[in-house]
Amino acid sequence: MARGTREGLLTPSRQAAVSRVLGRVLVLNLTVAIAKLVLGYATGAVSVVSDGYHSIADSASNVIGLIGVRYSRKPPDLDHPYGHRKFETLAAGGIFMFLVLAVIEIGRTAVKRLGSHEPLTVTWVSFGVMLATLGINLAVVRYEGRAGQALQSELLLADSVHTRSDVFATVGVLVSLSAVWLGYPLLDPIAGVAIAVLIGHTSYEIARDMTGVLADRVVINEEQIRKTVMTVPEVLGCHHIRTRGSLDHVFLDLHVWLPAEAPLKEAHRLSHIVKDRLMERFPQIADAIIHIEPPPTER
């Protein structure tokens, strides 16, 4: 049986660089979120409040990323032989609950606004704040995207795409504020509900990924693994292929068929060749366990 492990996909220098980028982005996203929430509650604009919670969702994704990077380098110990990556999943669960509460709060506020005849306070300050936050969001997307390409970090690239959704939400809020300015206040709660749907979709994605990890859902397609294993000429076949974990930190085990007459030393050597090819083809594999056995017809 061969077993190969990685301590993590990030080297210490790359880990520190990615963490710095995420930390800066987190501060900017929190600044944007606070500005929107203060403006929204001060003016009574549901769309602005909703967009503020949407920016908090961006901050939440930064927190998940920081936790993931932090624990990706923490080695297994006696109490955690498979490592500590599920702390990231636990953090995601807490963020999911917060986002659900945010959607409920936005829905309650939107319904209240629909039945209210109180005029909204929309001034040039409202437009100025939203335009400023839009500029920050655009800068964050550009900065994080460039950093992701420079560091070859899928985490940063994915997070920049997530932040881009906040840009569209903010543009929608500017449109709704313009409608209120022109005398169509009904569009404000409608825009708030639309943004709540975006937050709900983000919540669903977090819950889907979280439950997939906790339920040990298959991470890498079995046929892709089999094709890689069969590139070793001496291998006769494989079965019982199992993967679990997160997308960037996968645990793999499988049974490899080798000739029954193969000496133990040779079988051991071949199993390590299989392991090396698998971990080269799928760099997200953190731990690979390979069981050696003869093919079914030779047992």
C-alpha cells in the first residue's frame, strides 16, 4: 500500500501573500458594507440596506478564505489525523446562518416599506456614497483579479468574481435611487427584494458546498482518476475509487490491480508511480492511499 501526502497547496510565502490580499479586501468590503448600511437605515432605502448586507456577504467570503488559507498549512495532529480543513466548513455554516437572517431582515423591511407612505430621503449624498462604494468595488475586483493571476490562486480569482456581483447590485441600487428621485418610490423595495434573492443564492451555494464536504460527496470524477491510473503500463485495473473533502483539499483512496506474481518490492514501487502520477495530475489531492491487490481472476 502506498500513501502520499501534502502539507498544503500553498507555500508559506504564497500563503502569506494570499492572506495579505484577502485581509486588504476584507477591510475594503467591510468599509463599503458599513457605509451602505448607515446610509440605508438613515434614509430608509430598502435597496441600499439590502446592498449593504450583500457587501457583508462579500466580507463573509473573505473570512472563509482567510480561515481556509490559515488552516491549509496547519499539519494533522493526534486529535485531527485528517487535518483541520473542516474548520473552514464550520465557518461557512456560521456565515450561512447569518445570511439567512439577513434575507429575513431584508424581506421584513421590504414588506414594511411596500405598505408605508413615508417619503424616502434621497439626496446627492445618497448618490455620492453609492458611487464611492461602486468605485471601491471596481478597484477590489481589479486588484484581487490581478493578484489571483500573479499568485496563481484560484481562491482569489473566485473571490474576485464573487465581488463582481456586488458591482451589479450597486448599479441596480443607483437605478432604484434614480427612480425614487424621479417619483417612483415603489422601485426601492422591489430592488431590495431583488438583491435579497442574490444573497439567497449566495447562501444556497455556501450551504451546498458545506453539506457536500460534511457528507463526503465525490470530489473528483472516478473515470478521470481511472484514466490516470491506467497510464502506468504494469497496472491491470483499479476499483473502489473514493474521494472526499473540499475542492482544493481532497482525500483519495483506491484499489490497484497488479500481477499476482509481482514481487512485493516491485508492487510497492509501482504503487508509488501511480500515486505520483495521480498527485501530479490532480494537485488538489492532499492524501492518497493506494491498496495493492491481484485482479479478480487471479485471486
